[in-house]
Amino acid sequence: MITRRDLIRAGAAVTALGFDLTPAIAAARELKIARTTQTNSVCPYCAVGCSVVIHTLGDKSRNVQPAVVHIEGDPDSPINRGTLCSKGISLKEFIVNDRRLTTPLHRAPGAAEWKPIPWDDAINKIARHIKDTRDRSFVEKDDQGRTVNRLPGIAMIGGCTDTNEINYLLSKFRFGLGILSYENQSRL
Ligand code: SF4
């Protein structure tokens, strides 16, 4: 049986004989991503915010389910210049995963189980909780009678994949409500 080490030795021998294996390696790589659509995105795992290129197979027809076949570092990114750490390089398993959550889960007060609910129900529940909490905890004036219009009952967090545009909208949203407590993973 040919082992992995045998193959490495054979490759080294071919190189030693003067053959350039670069085109063969490049061709093998191109086969994997030859017919894919490329989408630029950001690794969600840590505050570095490395840029990634997601390769998806599928011709965008209505009856074709697109499939992510490869994810790599974006060589055009000034942040990671094409590299990814061991977590980032495993991103495909994060997307193509039977255990990935694709619908909101809700645990009713006192219940032990989380249950899937439709997106519309989740959005309505969130809106209801925000309104009720704001009604309960909004502070219009401080102890000295100064207008503060702040909402200490709600805090917000953001993630490293939030773009400038998302953060702009989140700021509008939280300042509109009076939310002061805000933390973001990236601090970019
Ligand atoms: S690839 Fe690694 S270093 Fe880069 S954002 Fe993802 S987890 Fe962080």
C-alpha cells in the first residue's frame, strides 16, 4: 500500500529530477473551485475579522440547492492577506453542518425545552419585549432634573461580522431607543 509518506518522497524525487510540479498542483486546485460562485465575507470567530472567499456550487437555478464546497482566505484583504488560522480554515464545517441552527428557538418562561418558532413570531416577540422593557425602565430625567432620555434596562452586543453599514443602523436604532450599554466584539 502506498502511504502518504511514500507520496511525499516521490514528489521530492520528481522535484529533484528537475520537474516543476507547480502547474499540476495549480490545476488540481482549480478543479475544486472551477465552477463555483465566489462570495466575499468575514470570518465570524474572532475580533481579527479575517476576510474569506466562499466558493458555492450551483447555477442559481430555482431548483438547484447551492452548496458551499470551499472557503479560503481572501488574498486581497489587508487584514489577513489570504491566510486563515485553524478555526477560520474550518469554516466550511460551520456552514455545512446538520447541527447548524437555521430557525429561531424559543424557551417559554418556566419551560425546560427550546422550541423552533417561525421568524415572524420571533421578531414579534423581540419587539414586544423591547417595548415592554422600555416602558418599564426608560429614564427621562436624572436626579437633578436634567433631561437624559436613557434606557438602562436594555443592552446591545454586536459581532465582528457587523459591517460599517450595520453598525451605523444599529447606532441609529439604539440611540433612538436611548440604549447606552453597547459592546462589539471587533472594535475595528
Ligand atoms: S481566521 Fe482565525 S484569526 Fe482570522 S478572524 Fe477567524 S478565528 Fe480570527
